[in-house]
Amino acid sequence: MKYYLVILFCYMQNVQCNYTFETKYADIVIDHFSYTRNDTFKLKYLINETFWSDGNPVFFYTGNEGDIELFAQNTGFIMELARKFSALVVYCEHRYYGSSLPFGNLSYTNPKYLGYLSSEQALLDFVDVIDILQKSKYGSDGPLPVIAFGGSYGGMLSAWMRIKYPASVLGAIAASAPIWQFTNLTPCGIFNLITTLVYASTPKTFDCSVPIKNLWPAIRRVTKTSEGMAWLSSTWKLCDNITKPADVDKLIDDVIDAIVNVAMMNYPYPTNFVAELPAYPVSAICSNLKDYKTYLKDDKKLITSFVKAFDIYTNYSGNANCNSFSGTPSLGDTGWDFQSCTEMVMPMCSEENDMFETAPWDIQAVSEQCLKDFGVKPRNPSEVILQYGGKNLKYASNIVFSNGLLDPWSGGGVLSNITRTVTAIVIPEGAHHLDLRGSNPADPPSVIRARKFHADSIRGWLQDFYN
Ligand SMILES: *[C@@H]1O[C@H](CO)[C@@H](O)[C@H](O)[C@H]1NC(C)=O
Ligand SMILES: *[C@@H]1O[C@H](CO)[C@@H](O)[C@H](O)[C@H]1NC(C)=O
Ligand SMILES: *[C@@H]1O[C@H](CO)[C@@H](O)[C@H](O)[C@H]1NC(C)=O
């Protein structure tokens, strides 16, 4: 099972998608921690000055694991706020993602090149780009207050930016940032439990986690024979036929990822991600499973009805020739896998009380796999806690953590206020950083309140700054 921290996608009719950004590149040193290695690479960042006027703040998006355009085109809330605050908006790409590759095409070929991919290096990249902005025409009237924004891993980075470099950023909006999804900070089963609860409770009329929990053993039984594998391949119209047990494992992993993605994207209006999805996609999928009780003991019927239900995910557009569950190409899956093998070691497990196949967290097995895949293994599974303070945030300031309670990642998030200026806002009806998306008529009141809380917090920080 893989867990990606992702997703900010355009609401198709949303005008926010139409803002254009100027693309720039900064020369950034490859290794911030070495005085002997001075070679640089081009780090991409995007600027939009539509609303900016002199002396006003910079809204700085701390890019996460994907093409920066993906985030820029799809975080309408930041542009809405920029209009209110006359802010300059900057989206900075994360090194090793998109086109910001320190060693070009070689970047991913060898641990000796990949070793400079880390959140610590990325934060120092952001510090450098902010410095460049301060020294540019934008900062000519004195230092600009910079507010960091981010969603998901990007939200973790925005919070850490404020924690580590308060001289560079005045405050941070950290949306759906699971900064506590680390060893001994959060139980490993919480992610899958929340996903299960979303499927159990979103369809109002029945518990949709029951047919899903029964799906895995059904698939295992049916695919014991090669006839069964052929049956599943053709019933599901799979792009890659299943011919051996390892294929079955992979299929199950992929379907679980897809189920989790759908929970993360359980937005109140149609969105466009890996596939186009309808409003409240969890309910949409589950509605096809509501009669599950009549065929729960019939493996093939259960699988067939799930396949039909999941058509919404694999083939919402109606254009798919065959079904696959592959991710979106603009997200850097390999880079994230590497980071998960070095510092972003997030314990995850499945237990009896969730709807997935039971799977313990096994750091030993994870380390061995990492060694195989990348030639590295976690030095210390608690590295991130040492770097950024873990639960000890009482000396931090000016951070808002927002979490949608329908988001599986909220389990590792900050859900209660820590100090007067390190605050938490919960969005009971929210999925994965719904609050960063542009306003939509279907938004629940709780997300509207969260966005107002963000704006009020920023206003307060700016008042302090200007005084
Ligand atoms: C999958 O199996 C079916 C039936 O045996 C066959 O027609 C099809 O060509 C196979 N597809 C691939 C991609 O191998
Ligand atoms: C996708 O949907 C279209 C239209 O309903 C259908 O003709 C096609 O067979 C579907 N593709 C798959 C792979 O199920
Ligand atoms: C945190 O405090 C703010 C007031 O500063 C309040 O609006 C908010 O609801 C509190 N958050 C939680 C999770 O209680």
C-alpha cells in the first residue's frame, strides 16, 4: 500500500483556473549543508502580480511533490485572498519535482544524486527564493511580510518554514498537513480507520465499508485459479491482465489507493483529478453497492457489483478502453517514495477495525524494501521529529493548521489549539484541504468559516508586522 500526499484540483468552472503566472527560475545551490559544493541548479517559481501593490504581503506557496503548475492553477482560495490583501502570489516548486531537477535527467538514477532531496534542503530553497524576492523590485520599499501557504505535504512545509525560519515568513497557513503522522506521535491505524469511517458514514442509508471489507477475501478466493484470474481480468477490463499472485497483490494495492484517493477527494462538487469525479464521489460509488446484503456470500457477484460501482473512478468520462488505477503523471511518485524511505517515514497499518486487509506496520520490512528500491533506508524513523519538534510546538507562533475531518490525513494533523497563535481549525464536512480550493456555491458553512479564520489570522499577523 502506498500513501501519497496530494491533490489540489481545479473545479472546472472555477475562474481561478484562468490566472496566468509568470515563470521564473532561481539559481539555487544543490547542497545547502556543504561549503565545498557550490554548484547550482534552476529552481522554478511562478509569480502573479495581478493584485499586488507596493508594500503589501507576499503569499508564498511552499510547493509539494508535483509540478508546481498543478498547485498554482488549483488553489483558488489563495488568489481570492490575494485580491483582498493586494498580495503578490508566488508558487515555488519543490526540488526534484516538476522541472526543478538538480541533476537533470540523472537526478533519479542514483542515490548519490537523489541524496539532496529532502524537506530540509527544500525549506532552504524557499528561504533563498524569498530572499531573492526581498531584494527584487518588489522589496524596494522595505521588507515584505511573507505568508507561507501549503496543502498536504506542502502544508507541512509551510508550518515547518515558520517553525525553522521565522525571519523569512511571518506566518503559515498549513492545510491538511499531517505533521504528526510520524513514529510514536499517531497510532498507525488511524489513517485507514478514518477512510473506513468515511465509507461507513457518508452514504446516509447503509454502511458501505461492509461490502468493501468483504471484497478483498472475495478477490483472493476467485483468483486462486488461473481461470479466476482470467475472469477477473476480463470482468474488470483491466489494462494489465492478472496472471500471477503478485499481480493480484498489486491490483489490491492499487484499488486501495484508489479508494483512499476517493475519500481524500470527497468534495461537495465535481472535480477533476486522476479521473473526473462527481460531487461526493464516496456516496456516488457506494450507491451501486447498496443491495450488497443480497450477494455478500457470492464472490463473483460482489466483485462484479464493485467493478460497476468503481466505474465512476476509472471511467467517469466514458472514454476508457480498459481500466487501470495509475496515478496522475504530474505527481512525483518516485520522489515521494524516496522521501518516505529517508525522512518522511509515516507509520501506517491496517487493523481488524478497518475495512482493509490486516497489515501491520513493519519498519524492518519497509527498510529492506527501501534498500532494494533506492539503496537507502531510514537513518532514524524519528528524523522529522528531531528536525521540526514533533508535538512540542509551544515555542512556535503564527501558524494555522486546518483539517477536514473527512480526510484520512486528518488523523496525523493538529486538531486542537496549541497556543494563542498556533491554532487549529476543523472542517467537519471537509475532505483533503478543501479550504485551499476556490469558493464554490456547494461549499459547506464550515469551510467558509475556515477560510474566514485564515483571513483573520493573516490580518492579525500583518497588523503586528506593520506596527
Ligand atoms: C488479456 O487477456 C485477454 C483474454 O485472454 C486477451 O484477449 C488480451 O489480449 C489480454 N490483454 C493483454 C494486454 O495482454
Ligand atoms: C467506459 O464507459 C463507456 C461508456 O459507458 C463504455 O462504452 C466503455 O466500455 C467503458 N470502458 C470500460 C473500460 O469499462
Ligand atoms: C482555536 O481557537 C480559535 C479562536 O482563536 C477558535 O475559533 C477555534 O475554534 C479553536 N479551535 C479548536 C479546534 O477548538
